[in-house]
Amino acid sequence: MDRMTCGCGEERIPGILARGIAALTLTGLTVMTVTVCALGGVVWVISWWRDRGRTESEESFFDGFGRWEEEEEQDERWRAPP
């Protein structure tokens, strides 16, 4: 006996499910991306707001390289016998 179908579009169900899963995946990725951007913005604003009251400039990591060389030269001068 042949398969009986009701003619209500059962053959379209796999395509609908595939599109629904793809839509859910893309929606999830979009929501996560927007959330990360929003949290990053909040953290940036909080750090900016906290640091805006400081008038002294903080020393950068790269600021010390020139001074280290000068200190080494001074150390060598002190260590060198007269």
C-alpha cells in the first residue's frame, strides 16, 4: 500500500526546521555579540569615570626603557675603578 499523506505540507517540515535552527543560531550569535559590546562599553565608561579625577599621569610600561639604560650606565661608572 502506498504511503498516505494528508497533503498538509509534511514534505516541507525538514526545510522549515533547518531554517528555524539557522535562524536561532544566528540570533544567538547576534545577541551574544551585542551583549559583549555593551559590557565592554560599560567597563570602558566605568574605568574612564574612575580615572578622570586623577591629575597625575601614570607611568607607561614602555617609559622605563630609557631610564634603565641610563641607570645601567651610571652603575657601570660607579663600578669602574678610577
